[in-house]
Amino acid sequence: MYVFFVLLVFEGAIRKWFLPALSTEVYLLKYVILFAAFIIFLSSYLSNIKQVTCMTTTEILIWFVWGGIFMAFYFGSEFSIISLAGAMYYLAPLPVLMMFPIIVRSLENLSRLVVIYLSVAIGVCLLGFVQYSSPPDSALNLYVNGNVGDVATFGEDVLGVSRVRITGTFSYISSYTTYLQFMIPLAWASLLNSTRKRNQLISATALAFLLANITMTGSRAPFIFSVAGSVPFLISGLSRVAGQKVSRFNLVVLVVIGLGGAGYLATGALAGLEDRNEGAGDASSRVSGAFLTPFNTFRDIEPLGEGLGSTAYNVALATNEQDRVSQSFDEVAHDRIGIETGYIGYLYVLFVKAFCTFSSVSLYLRAKSLPAKRWLLVSLMYQVTTLWSIPVHAAVGFIEYLVCLALNAWLRENVINDRRYGS
């Protein structure tokens, strides 16, 4: 599992700069590793799978039906590379949901693992700063496809040179923004829950860098969600220091955040983001599209959908299967899941989304342990980044979504239902 999560972060870098000729193989490697780990997991824990995964019978049933539905869609369609890729989106990451609780073990170990992951994030963000300062035709700013002309830009520096929308160690902008949206609340929770000064410093530095990087991606919605999602953590942080004297180290932490914020503003990325928003002229349509996605999707989809992978344009281009791509899909108005799977698949995903969201809210309200509430807040803040659905088609996003659900399950069984933590 550890190797899988490391590869998840560095897969794009390997595909872009080290093994571009083996791009597809490197992409699939993380799933091969995950599947191998899952086989070992089943051989070791099959007899007490419910206890190990911390999942309730209802949750196990929900995800079992999920697997059955999307396997039925796959085997019920004509075989093609694009349909196989489509099925992988829905099914390949599911073992994360069952195995992640094993590596948590305790709140202390969870904090330690998060600090390690944040330390890695600091390095990734430093690369993002270099990318932002580099010209669009720099090798650092290439996407996996290797085409310089495809590199997206926004805003300009003082010399009038366009600024790139950074990707860090990831393959594309969307993958990186998804990663940042997950890491920002994780950094907040780590900062507020940490008692060791070293961990607080790492968390504060990572938080400042992550906020700066998400601005440099030029992605409007992720930036807004990340800023809005920081508010509950700020409130929680204020409750921590209310009525207490601020220690010397807390002052250092605040200075680090302040310097990070100052550097964040000095990059000019916010101005570039504003220019991009004004230049695109589609803000209102994107906002309305986000809130009305289910209604637009149900209005336009075919009853049984157009097939798994039918909205995967990049896969279609790579496999020369453009004839299998949906002609009705509109990324602003529609949910890809609905276009691909029709009424049955889309209704079920909406049901799972609602169930997971309400379960997370219920857990948060039940929790008495403040550290547990902050970890649960990470899950809640990440889940609302996709208002209506589950980010199945964002490989990184779906994996992180499942991590959040697995973390919820572990916290429920080991903290919230444990009287030692006052619940």
C-alpha cells in the first residue's frame, strides 16, 4: 500500500520525464501493485474481513452492488480498449477502501503518516514554484502527451510572458488540482492536531505551499473550494487557542503561515486567476451547470447510457477509437457517469454519494474527540468538492475519495465507538 501511494504522487513525473515511451505501462503499474497487495490482504484477512476493514454490513453490501452493476455494464457491452479503460475507472481503485484501515492502526500512526505525506507534498510544491517561473516551452511544463502546444497558460509576468498552469509531478492539471484539494484539508488537520513542534512546522509549511500551488494551477473551482474549505479549520483552530497565551513556537507557526501567504500573493497568480475568469466569460454557466448537473444529465442521457468509457476522450485518441466517444457529453452541464451508464448507473451513484455524505455528517456530529472531528472534517471537505457525484473519472480523485471513506470507517470503529475517547 505504501508503494502504491508513493507511485500515485510520482507516476506523472515518471511518465512525463523518465519513461514517456512506457506511459501507459507506468499508469497501469499502480493498479498492478494495488491488486497484488489486495491478493495478499485477502489471503491474510478473509476470515475476519469485516473487522479489519471496519465497514458495516450495509457498507459492504453497497460496494458489492457497486461492483456488480459496473461489471454488468462492462460484460454487457462490446469489448474495446475504451470500455476496458472505462470499467477500470469504476472498479480498479476499490481495494483501497478495504485495505487503507490496516495502515492507520492508531491516531498517533495516522498523524505520523500524514506528516510524511505532507513532507513529500512540500517537495512537489517546490517543483510547482519552479514550473510557474519557467516558460511554457520548458520541459518541466510538458504534459504526458509531450506536446508543447497543449500547455495551458493564464496571466502574465512583469515581462508579459504567459504563466503556465502548473501540474507538479502529475500528468495533467486536473490530476494535480485533485491532489491539492485533498492535501490542503489534510494539512489543516495535521497542523491543528499535532502536538510536536516539528510536525506543526512541517504542516504549516505544507499548507502555505499547497495554497500557493492551487492558485498557480489556474483552476477556479478548486481554488474556491479550497479557500472555503479552510474556513471550518480556521474556526476550529481559533477554538484551540482561545483564552490561551500564544507560545513562542505558535508565533513561529503563525509567521510561517504569514510568510507563505505573502509569497502566495506575491506570485501574481491570484491576478492571473482573475484575468482567466474574466477572459473565459463562462463563470455563470459553470456555476449554474455545477448546481444543475443532475437535472441536465437526466434530461439528456440515454436510458442505458452510451457505454463505459464513452466520455474518455484521451483514451479514445490514444487507442484510435474516436467513433466510440459520446457526441452528447458536455463537461459543464453533464455528469460523465450518467452519460456512460444511463438511469440505473447514475441513480445508484447518486444514492451512494448521498449515503456516504450523510454518514460522514452523522459521524462528525457524533464524535466527541476533537482530533477525530478534524480528521472527519478532512473527509467532509473533500467530499463536497464534487457537489453531486463521486469523482470516478479522476483516477487520483476517486482513490482519495475512497481513502476518506475508509478513514471514516476506521475512526468510527476505533475512536468514535471507543469510550476511551469520550464518545
